[in-house]
Amino acid sequence: MNAPNPILDVWCELQCPDCRTALADVQALRERYGDRLDLRFRHFPLEKHKHSFAGAQAVEEAFEQGKGWPYVEAVLGRVEEFDRRGEPFLVEVAGELGLDAEEFDTALIDGRHILIVDADQAEGKAIGVSGTPTYVIGGERLDGGQSQDGLRARIEEIADRLLAERD
């Protein structure tokens, strides 16, 4: 039986310019490791961003509809527009990606994903996440909020070690 894939948790929020900066690294990691590394988007909405909680719920709906990472990339790529327009922008992006925009709107209203977002945020606080982006892999926390310099190389080093130990 194969051992499970290593997990990389990416603590992020869609209104965070630093998370947009980190996007290139996340995309590169997804391309390099494919399905050998489980990359998980974890929610850490920051109070200073008024739409971050809605954004977290929207990401959850996008994953439920099968296009989580494309949605994350699309919204982060236009973080200023999200900052300016808020929830209507989240629904619009869903429609652009061919997702069920009406269902997005309903999900934001009925709060069906709030418990997941709250649980992620509580877990993040419990392990010392204080800002975004923050990465956790192999039990090591790497804070990307100050600088992304060298983080991808460190993540690859840990992922390669974990994969070698697994195989």
C-alpha cells in the first residue's frame, strides 16, 4: 500500500496582496509535483480586509464546484478589483469560470461554508499562523507575509525529502 502524499497547507486569503505575490510559487509547486503533493488551500481571513471572510466562503464553493485553484488564481490576480467591488466581484468571477454563479450567490447568503472557514482560522491561530501567506509542510511553518525569498526552495527541499522517505 502506498503511503499518503505529503501535504502542503497554504494559509491564504483572497484580499491579500502578498498571497497574490505568492501565486507564482504555488503554481510552480503544483506543476512540479502534480498529484504527488496534496496542496490544500486553508482559510485565514484577516480582519483588516473587509471582504476576506466572503472570499474564503467563495473559495470553498469553488472547490465544491470543482474549480478551486483556478478560482483562487482568478480572484488573486485581480485583488484590487476584489478589494473595491466585494461580493458581486466574487460571483462575477465564478460566472467567468463557468461555475454556477447563482449557487455562489446563495452560498454567500446562506453561509453554508462558514464552519469550514472558522475551523481553518482557529487551527491556523492554534499553530501560530499570524498572517498570509503561511505554508505548513512536514510539520514546519514557513511565513511568507514578510518575503517570499527562498520559500519555494525550502518547500521543495522538504517535499522532496518527504517524497523520498515515502517511496
